[in-house]
Amino acid sequence: MTEFSINTPATRLNFEVLTGGQVALTQLGSNDLTTASFNDKQQMVLTEVQVTGENIHHKGVGFVGTEPGSSLHYVSHRVIESKNGKTLEVIQKNIPETLLVTNHYRLFNNTPIIRSWVTLENIGNGNLGIEYVSSFALTGINQASDLDGNYAEHNTIYIANNDWTAEAQWKAGSLKDAGLDYWVDGEKGQASSKRISITNNSSWSCSEYSPNGILTNSVTGQSAIWQIENNGAWHYELTDIGAGNQLAIRLSGPEEYDNHWWKNLTPGETFTTVSAAFGQLQGDFEDALAAMTTYRRQIRRPNQDDQQLPVIFNDYMNGLSGDPTTAKEKPLIDAAAQAGCEYYVVDCGWYASGYWWDSVGEWQPSTERFPNGIEEVIDYIRSKGMVPGLWLEIEVMGIKCPLADRLPDDWFFMRHGKRVIDTDRYHLDFTNPAVRKYADQVVDRLVKQYGVGYIKMDYNITTGIGTDLNSDSDGDGLLKHNRAYLKWLDSVFKRYPDLVIENCGSGGMRHDYAMLQRHSIQSMSDQTDYLRNGNIAAVGASVVAPEQCAIWSYPLRDGDDEEVIFNMVNALLVRIHQSGLLNEVKGHRLELVKEGIATYKQYREKIPAMTPVWPTGLSQLDDEWFSYGLRNKKEMYLAVWHGKGETVEKTIDLSHYGKVNEVTQLFPKDDRLTKYVCANDLLTVHFPQEKVVRLYKIELGE
């Protein structure tokens, strides 16, 4: 056997070329399986590839034992040095020499998270039907020193459930609870047909799940964490393999069985998978999320927005709600400026006089709403010292849009000869150059003619399984559109590097890092209940870097001080999306809004370098008590929420983060309701009523 490895200060990968030429991944980060048996190492393949007509060495529907994935043989490898890490390329091919497979592993100097993707090349003379190819494969996950242990009971899996207005709801339980049982008895064992399968279909990448997962092992003390980076369909699964004693994970973009994706790879053609991120480390779920946060910051397009964190006002949520006019906007603009906001965004409705949902697509301002032109409102925003912004939904066209009837079908998603219609809208296909030209013209008009510096790019419908026009399968058409849209975004940012484009998909329905390595800011949710919005705010940074995670703060017209404080704290440790009818919020309640924004400006420049923490765990909707904070070596900013419930005190153990030297209540400054005390690194808060939250600054020592 021959070994080769790649190292950075943060992680290590080790590979063995086994007798017969198969390559085994025997170590990734803390998960060292180099002493495993030869039989076990034979299961540690780098790539799963299933070609149509080839055998599959597995009972059931899981993507292990694929062919030619199981019989790929080593050809060569090389290491590419870069400023902040290294990339390893491992090249393999199958025995008939029809397929060349290259695994790409991108390692960074400052995080144990690696980026992985795979390239296939047809080097034969005939077509190859690709049914499945993994972006990343690891066998023996979390099993260092416990390869024959009960992985079903030793491992806890965190699955990030997602829903419109209920984003990033992590559910944790053992693999056994999830249905994967361990039944190896001594030398006897058999791989099961069961898989824990998490799949997202269609073009909302987060419609049912966030493309993330965490696995922690109570025996080895290890955690694994991953994310799949595609703005459409994806799939991951965990199952046992070989003699049933090894736990395997497979990450991929779309595939045929679950996502209706199939690719006809012609001779000389190449296909590259979506990228996936994966890390294996010693530590708990918080340590894993800290590493992933560093990785997300590492891969992101450099931009000033994520360093400066300007305060954004948007007129929609619990505000104008899609009914903007010049008369309504001006007093709201005044109030936003007085409160300290730095961007002002006119949300949906600016392009139509009445009901606009099924007629969008031409993006021309309504003269009824803006008699003197929308430029009057935009100029007024700028005169108040704020950067103006507008709402768009560029990927759709309403079925009653006059332009839609004049356009050819190849502008749109098609299935079985008919345009795809979702909620009274057609979906544009960005693989068509004419569509991209049209989109460019819209953006150019907003930036050059109207002078906007911010676009809220929304996305409120989905495509279904995809389009069969000019594609090998419905899923192939969707993936090609996904990638064409990303390239179009890249071209927009190249033309306008300082333009801020918010990523929104009915809130957080598309918060993947194919999008967020480009966008600087993500709308996390459209939750209208400020109490539940607090639950989402407390976990948003688990799936999106905190400086990209925008949370609504929308004080009500008729509320009390505690309601305003709750709304403000929801956004104070991420990005502020200020809203509400601030011009109708009066007296001390309005002063609290101003105080909250002023407080945020005291420390916001620290957020992009701070690590998110969850001292009371990842919260769920309707939890009574929950917390979320940001820390560095010297200090922590911690929000503690009390939702609904009768318990008036909560003690939070902070010893995990260092010695607590001092605790100061940061917001609100004037407080005659709550109390707190800290002793022996335990913070105890007394909140005598429901729906109360406070923000603390904590000085940390060694």
C-alpha cells in the first residue's frame, strides 16, 4: 500500500492506495482510521458514481456500493498551493477506461472545514448516463477509536428543518431514533437497506431543510458538520456499509432517484458536481458551528457591506406591506433617518397601481403610486443621508404580464411542451441569453437611471422538479438554470461591485452558500410574530454567518416598551432589518428604537470576527427560554429571551467560554423590570413576566 496526505495548520487528510489500486480516505481531521482493517478500508471510497446500466453492490436505494464508484483505481494526485491553504486533486479511472474522476479537496489554513467537489470526464467512445455522483463521500464518520462501536446510539444527528416563517429549526436525536439500527454481532454483520435521507427538491434550496447537518459522537468526542452549496435541489444520506460496522455519509447535488436529475455525458464531455463543505473535529456542536462560520467567511465574496453592517430600513414588514406611495413613504423616510437607519428600501408594489402578483415582469414604476416618478422618492431618501433601494423578483414573470404573451416559450421553464406555472407566475430560464440580457437591462435601469444602491432580490415561487427544454432531464434543466443564474449574479457584481443585493426567498427559503458566497446579506424569515421571530433570530447564525443574517425589527403602532425592546434585541446580534410604521411609533417607544440602533453601532464592526454561541442550546419555536451570543477571547455579547411561560428565573452556565469578569446590561440602559446576577461563571436573570429579552456585555478572562 502507498500513502499520501495533505496538511494545513487546521486539518489533515490521509489517503491509502490499496492493493489493487483503490484509493481509501483513511483520515479527515480528527477522524483517524489509518489502523482500520484492509476490509474496512475497501469501503472508504472517495467517490460514489452510478452509471446507467452498471451494477450496484448494495440492497436498497442508498448511494453506497455504486459502480463504477466502487472500482475506481488510482491514476495520480497533485497539491496546489494557495495563499490561504491548499487544494488536493486525486485522479482515478475505471477499468474499461471510459470515465476519469477527479476529486478536489480545498483545505484552508484557519478552519478544519474542507470544500469538496468532483469532476467527471468521459474518456470513452460511447455516452455515459450519470444517475448519481457524490460531491463528498466519507466512510467511518465520527468513528475514530470506535470503529466497532454502536454508532446508532453513540451518535446524535442534528437536522436543520426549514419552513416558511419557521427557519433553521434544528431537531436532534440519536441515529437509532432516526431509524438506523446497529446490529453487528462480533464478526458477523451485514449492511442494512436503511438510510437516513435528507432531500430538497425544486428551486427553493431550503424549502424543507437547510442544506446543513451536524453529527456528534458521545464516545469519541468528535463532531462532524457539513453543508451542500447549491441554489436548487440536493441530497445527503447516512447509512451503514460493508459488514454493517461502518457509518457512511454521502453529500451530493441533485440525483436521479430523489431529484429527477440524469446527465448524458458524451465522449469528451465533463461534468462538475456542486460543492460541499465538510469538517471533522474534536468538540461539540458549538465547536463545529464555529468552524463552519469561519469557513463561510472564508469563501465569501469580499465586500464592504459585511464589514460595515449598515442599518437597513425596509418599508414592508408590519409596515406598508406592499402598498407604497409617495405620500406614505416620505414620513416613513423621515422617521427612519431620525432613528439612525443608513439604507432605505422601498419593497414590493412600486411597479403596479393595484394587485400586482400575477402581472409582474416589466418592472416599470407606477405613475399612480408615484405621480412625479419614483425618482422623487429615491431623491428624498438620498437627501436624508440614506442609500436608496428597491425590491425585485427577477426570475419570475406573472401570467398576466403583457410581456409574457409576446415572448417565446424558450424564455421559460417548460415540461411536456407546456410552460410551468406556479402561483400565477411563469419561471424564467437563465440559460437563455435573451433572459439574461433582459435581466441586465432591468438592473442597469435601477442602478443607472434611478440611482439605487441596494436591491432586495426576492424569490417567491418554485420551479417544481425542473425543465425538460434543452436538457437531459428535468433535474438537469434545473441545475443548468441554477448555475446560469449564479453566473449572471457574478456578472452583476462585476459591473457594480459596491451594489448591495439582498438574498431573499419568501424569507429564508434559499439561504444556501451557492447564493451566500455572492450575496452579502440574507433575509432570514418573514415571520410576523415578533416573539417567534426571536426564536428564529436566536438560531439564524447557525446556518448563515451572523453578519449576513438579516432579522426584522418591527415595533408595532400599539404596543409597550417591552414589545419594542424585544423587536430590537431580535436583530442586535445579526443584521438589522428595521421596519414597522416608525412615523406612528411615539414617545419613549421611539426613543428605544433609536437607543437600540445607537447601541448596535457601538460594536457592529466586531461582529464579522466574532464566533456565535448558544449557551442554552439551539432553540426551537415557542421555547420558554433561549439565548444566543457572539464572543471573542475578551468579551461576549449575549441576548437572553423569555418567551411564553411562568418561570421567572433562568441560570445560564458561561464557564465553557472562559472566566466571567464582569457583566453589564447593554440594552436597554434604563431598566426597572429585570434583574441579573453573575457568580462562579453562572449568569442568573430574573424576568418577572413573559415576552422579555435583554442584551448583556460580558467581559471574559483566562
